[in-house]
Amino acid sequence: MKHAIVLLLTLVLSLSAVAQQAASGDQPATREDVVRMLDATGMRQQSQRMQTMMLQQMKTMFPSFDDQHLTAEQRAKMQEINDRLLADVMKAYSVSDALDDMVPLYQRYFTKDDVGAITTFYLSPAGQKFLEKMPEIMSDYMSTLMPKVQERMKPIMEKYQKEMEEVTSTAPHSHAPPTEPKK
């Protein structure tokens, strides 16, 4: 009888431990868990690089201040205003803001255990090598991809170019001189 009670108690404790283990796997990741994971994956640095690239791209969209009608002082002032504008645009939605917005999304899709495993991987030597080599891999991939895309796009573009030429070649041409506007 004593052995049966010990066996029953052991069984109950084992089932309780299994239930707790299963429950802990379903726990939502905390903000700190996700932030640690994002830092381990290099997300902050990637976001900062992306923001810098966007800033460079935005600079090309703004006019140049080489206008000969402006004095050197006016051009310098216009450039200074432009630089402040771009800085304010980048501050309007900072990397920290973006990461803050990402946290609840990761919490929605990953459990505490998931986030822990991902973090552990990215902090491991293999994960660090993955992060280190990814830019090179992507660069190599783009070098492989672009010629293939161009090669595959060429017949498609030629096909549609022919269709467009057919449409424009059948368009009526007016050879009449332009009329003078009525007064």
C-alpha cells in the first residue's frame, strides 16, 4: 500500500511537472525577451543602416542648390534648411520607434520559448557567423540574380514592346498644321 501511495504521488507530481512545462512553452514573450532577441539578431543595426540608406535616397529627391541666381550665402542657408528637414524627417519615426512597434508583433507570433531559442541561436557562434556572412551572401545572390532577371525579362519586354509598337503604328496621324487659337 505504501508503495502504491508513493507511486501515485510520483505520478501526480510528474504530470504536474509536465503540465507546468507545457504551460511555460505557451507563455508570451516579454518585452525584454523580444528586445534581447532583436538585439541578438542585429535588427537595431540593420534598421539604422536602412534608415541611413533611406536618408541618402531622400537627399536625391530634393533639389540641388546650385542655382546661379542664389548667392553663396543663400545656397548655404538653403542646404542647412534641407539638412535640418531631413534630420527632422528621420526623427519623426526613429529606429527606436520602429523597434517599439515590432515588439508586440513578435509577441503575437512567438512564445517566450520561441524567442529564447531564436536569441540563443543568434548569440551562438553559428548565429554570429550567419549574421556576419548574410550581407556577403545577399550581395552574391544579387550578382547571380540580376543577370538572370535581365535575361528572362528581355523576351517579355520585347513581346510587349512589339504590342505597343503595333498600337502606336495604327494610331491615326494628323498631318494638318496646328490651328491658331481664336481671339
